[in-house]
Amino acid sequence: DWTMAAFREQAIEEIRQKVGRNKVICGLSGGVDSAVAAVLLHEAIGDQLTCIFVDHGLMRQGEAEEVVGLFRGHYNIPLVHVEAADLFLGALEGESDPEKKRKTIGRLFVETFEAEAAKLGGAEFLAQGTLYPDVIESVSFTGGPSVTIKSHHNVGGLPERMNMKLVEPLRELFKDEVRALGRELGLPESFVGRHPFPGPGLAIRCPGAVTREKLDILRQADAIYLDEIRKAGLYDAIWQAFAVLLPVQTVGVMGDGRTYEYVCALRAVTSVDGMTADFYPYDMEFLGAAATRIINEVRGINRVVYDVTSKPPGTIEWE
Ligand code: XMP
């Protein structure tokens, strides 16, 4: 792709100018944005870059292994894998306000990055895979009076005081452009085509207070749902699909017993840039089959519903 080849050259030049001989750490989230940012930075500044993968205990099933595997296996980029589930889940305990959850996670990300930077003897810069829509949505929805819809952790969710400067080489790009850049940089197609995954992870797919038990239930339901989507050949037709665990229990019947368990909501949308989205029009057979599998295989869920809200008026994530 001619445009992306040119962008790549220019971005590399700008990164070198900005960073000089200083050290940079780059947070990897499991999503395509931070992965592309990391590979681009590595090309620009080589071993001045260290990647940090913070496992905050809010990842999906198998996610930590996939990300660490890609970076340690395919690339020679130094990667620090920080196990921080106790830290994040401890701080989130009992917190049910969506913005407070986001702010807490944003603050802990930065504290973790700062602590890791200190271990490396200090780093001047923190690199992030922030995209243009993240910038817009964290500031204002309309460009008019500033109304924060939600503080994306990598923009508005950052604390005001931070002792590293930001490097955000993708700040002017939309998702489809980041994917094109990822291909240009030779990232495997399986990674480039991944659905977006938000930095705050499963915390914002567990409305209300997050617990390990709920996360565990959600992870299982989500994995089954995505498995069904892949088997049906729908993964690439969907922008993003995931399960949400509602903080509501309802009555059901299984075998000859009464159940009283959680409701799982399924979400799937099509979109071009994440700024607007339409719910995905599954056929009922697919939904029925996915629901049956989730209820049969996941202890703790006895009811499944499908979210038919587009954006606007909904947002893609539930928090
Ligand atoms: P919403 O829910 O605002 O999401 O309609 C739009 C897109 O952004 C993703 N998202 C995030 N990504 N950090 C991220 O890196 C965040 O804090 C965050 N919040 C939402 C969301 O998954 C969707 O693709």
C-alpha cells in the first residue's frame, strides 16, 4: 500500500526526532493498535524500546499467552510481562461507578508503567496506540461544549501528573488505516484482523463491581461466544463481538431444579471506525445455538439476551 508505506517512513522519522537517544516504554494491551505502535517504534528506535504487557486480571481467555507469544516468538522486542491482577482487582473492589472504574484502571496503568520504567533505569517516554477516534471521544462528542462520554484509558483516563512524555504515533489514524499499517509492517493477518479490545478490558463488560468470580464466568461465556462466531465464519464480518455479564440474577429451571443465576448479554456490531455502529443482524438460529452452549457450559449463567442497540444512542461497550 503506497500511502501506508509513505506514512511508515514519515512516522519513523518523526519518532526518531522526538525521542532522540532516550528510552521508551510501550504498553501492549492485546489489541491491534498497541501492537502496531510497538512494531513501528521498534523499527524506528530499536533497543531503546521496551514493551510492557500489564496483565491486569481483566484479559480474555488465553489473551495474555497470545500477546506475549506473538511478541516473544515473532519479534525480537524486549517484553516485560507484569502480573498485576492483585493490584488492579484490589483497587477496583466494590467500585461500581463506570468512570471511577476507568480512572482507577488508567491511574494503575501509569503507576505500573512508571514502576517498570524505574526498573529499566528510567524512561523519558511512554508510547501508546491511541487512535484519532479515541482522542475525539474522550474530549467531546460533538466538538461543542466538552462532554465526556467515557474516559478512554489511554487518553482521558490518564492521570494529570505523569513523569513520562507521551509518544502516540497513530494519533491521526483510523482503525482501518492502522490495520493497513500493520500489514505494511508485516504483522500476522490473524493479529491485524483481531476485533478491538479496550484497555480497561473485562472491567467495562462487567457492569457494577468487578469480582474474580464474575470475571471467571464472563471469560468462559465470551470464549464460547467467539468460538461460535468463528465456526459460523462470521468473525471478519463483525467489527467487534463480546459477552457482557449483567449484575442481575434471574430465575430459571434446569433438569428438575430451580436456578438463580446471572444474565449474559451478547453484543456484536458492525462499524468502520468505532464512532458509530450498527448491531449485527444474526439469524435467530445462530443466537439460539450460542445461548444454549453458554447456558449449558457455563456455571453461573442461566439466561442469555442479545443487545440490539446501535451507536448512537448506545455505545459499543456497556460502560
Ligand atoms: P465505545 O464503547 O466508546 O467504544 O462506543 C468505541 C471503541 O473503543 C473501544 N474502547 C476503548 N479502547 N481504551 C481503548 O483502548 C478504552 O478505554 C476504550 N473504551 C472503549 C471499544 O472497545 C470500541 O472498539
